[in-house]
Amino acid sequence: MSNINFLLINPPTNYPRERILPPLGLMYIASVLENIGINVKILDAFLLNFSYEKILEIINKEQPNFIGIYSNILNFDECKKLAKYIKKLLPESYIILDGPFPSSFPYYSMKEIPEVDFCIRGEEEKTIVELTNKKMIPKKVRGIAFRKNKNIFITSNRPLIRNLNSIPFPARHLIFINKYKFLPHEFRRLPTTTMICSRGCSFKCTFCPKPIFGTQLSSHLFSNEYRVRSPENVISEIEKVINEHSIKEILFLDDTFGLNKSWNERFCNLLIKEKLDIEWSCQTRVDIVNEKILLKMAKAGCWSILYGLESGNQRLLNFLNKKITIGQIRKVVNLTKNTNISVRASFILGLPTETKQETMKTIKFAKSLNPTYAQFHLLAPFEGTSIYEICKKEGKFLNKGQFDYDFPYKVNYLPNTYDSKEELIKMQKFAYRSFYLNPKKISEILLKIKSFNNFKSWINMSKIIL
């Protein structure tokens, strides 16, 4: 297979550039392709802010047999343009669409982009290897959509990868690892990188947008079945990024880090034993941590945790199927702060049936918890999530089309309890300004700034808030 050239592209997009994370999905694909002797390169056109002309210039130079394009709901229009340009330039090359959006909507993706030859559904590592086999028969490749005689076919689901240790580490040597941008609450030391320890999420929150929006880690791609790498395997990857890339910090992107408490304890014990010069942060739930494990995480280098709290109203937490209580939230947030781990908190405003009084209660709740950082998203009810059908009955969509989303920067949905989108935007602005623009919070943030890069990042964040 050494005569095959494979180019993986993270396409350009108009999405805000304050946060640009390494393309983990593409790096995993690259690593398995390299393992079977295929010449592969990654072109992160979003990071490099390349024009279509520049991308096509590189493609023409490389002359790849296969082009893989990463797609989520926010860059789908760019994928359309790019695929059209590529097919015109290299009509004999195969174009493969990969990512959370084509995985969730393969037929729609193939129909909207006729230049695409294959869409990958679900986990991509084994599928991509089969697609590069010269004797490949599309209908026998599980986990894809393909085109034949202008008709679109979808094959059977591919079984999940049970042993995550069998997957090679992401091919970080193919990206500009030091050029990526993290938000100020996501790092203290540079260089920083991202990593995952697990796949799947056993929880069923009704609003979860990750299948389409983002990280390729969610239950929509990997089912509700939680699988986790061994602590030793994760430690080996940490040692590798320290030795090869001088990484000082890791942002774990698992949907629910440490869901298995015994795994979490073993992982932390190994980190402590190995005395690695690394700090890290993660996201998890308030109902799977306790004082003992938080103390262990802090000792192992964890300095920040993101909790998805969503609302300050128990009625709405129940409505979202969060399976947590206001009391749990208060207790765990206080425990986390007492172990010197910084708390990041995520809330959603504009939920179906949510009154203005309940929105104000969430804002007051956030301020009373006083996390280091709080984000107040407006609900974007993506098709394919449980909350989507509820929203059709309990409000109205403001999208121009079926997949016209700009999460989280505009009003995609308006509950019946609000009179206009301007009113909801005003409430979101009030949430950010009342949370951050007070002397106590400003002084807290200033005291947590550890570097000039961190300072610059907070300045950029303040511009967004204002």
C-alpha cells in the first residue's frame, strides 16, 4: 500500500478562532494508516486559515489518491465547496467524508455533496483501513455510505472497538502542535495538547449536541456503551507527548472523565508514582466524584474540572434527564474548590418551557456557586437529539434550513416563554456581564493568571464577554 497517498483535511470555516483544538479524529485516522504503510498527511486549513486556493495548490502538489474531509454541523457548507473543488481538480481521487455530522446523517451528507464517494459512520479506524484496500467491495464494508450508479447505499453498522488499547496513539507529528489555541480557563502552561481516555457515554441527557457539533467522542458515534483505555496505556501516551513534544499540560476531552472510579484512582496513582511533569484538566459529572477522588486527582496534577450543570432549577434538571440535584451540585462544587481544583461550569439558557424567572434563577445560582469560569450557552436543539422533538412543540426554530446552526453564537431556538430573540440575547448578555464584571470576580481571575500567554487569552475572552 506504500503507493497510496492519503490527505486528511480539517476544512476552513468562519467559526470564531479564539479556540482551535488539535483534530484528534484525523490524527487517529492518520496513525492507523501509517501503521499499514500508507503515506498520509494532515492539512489543518482551519488552524492555518488557508483559502480554498491555497488548499487546492497543496492538493495539486501532493496528488493524493484519497482525501478525507472532517465534517461537523458548523463546517458542512465549507465541506460542500471543498469537495466540489477537489473533484474538479482530481476527478479520479476518492473523497471520504468523516466526522460527527456524516456519521449522524450519512444519507443527507451524500445527497448534498455528490462529489463525496464515501461517508464513514461511527468509529473510523477499522473502516478507513478497509476503504484503502485495492480489493475493497463497498457493500461489504460495514459502517459506510457509498454511491453506485447515482444511488446512495448505507451498509450495516460496524461493531465497536472493544480494546481501545489496540488503537495507536494519535499522529501528533503530522500537525503544528504548538499553534493550537486554548481558552484561558483551559490551560496554565504551554505547550498544551488534548487527549481522550474513553469512548461512549452511558448517560442520556436530552439536549446533548456532541454527536453533530463536536468532539467525535459522544454516544451518537460510539453508542451509550462506555469503554476506557487502561491507565497504563494513557500514561504511555502522556510520556510520549512529554518526550517528543515537550508537552506541559493536557486537556482531557472525554465526555465523562473518570466514570469508572476505580480506573480514575489507578490512573491518578500511576501519575503520582511516575512523577511526570504534567498538569491536566477534564470534564465530568458532579455525581461521580467525591472528596477522596478529588483529593487524589489534585495530587496527580488535575487543576481544573468542567461540570455540565445546565440549570439552577431542579424542574429543568429533571426535564433534561441530568439525574443530579441542586444539592449535589452545591456540595461537589464546594468540595472541588476545597481541594484547590478550579471549577468551570456550563449552563444552558432558553430551554423549552423555561420561564424568564427560571433563567434569572440559573444566573443567580451560577453567581452563588462562584466557579472560576462560567459559560451560558443558548440551546441549539440539533436534529437527532431527544430534545429536538420537544422543541418543535414548545417553541419555534429560527433556523433558515434543516441544519442551519451557529451554536453557540446566535439564537437557533426561541421558547414560547420569550417574546423575541432579542430578549433572549439580552438575558445571555446579562448572565455574562453580571457574572464576570464585578470587582471580586475580576480580582480572582487576575490572581489566577500564571503566564503572559494566559493573560493574553483572558484579554481575548473579555472581548467576547463584553
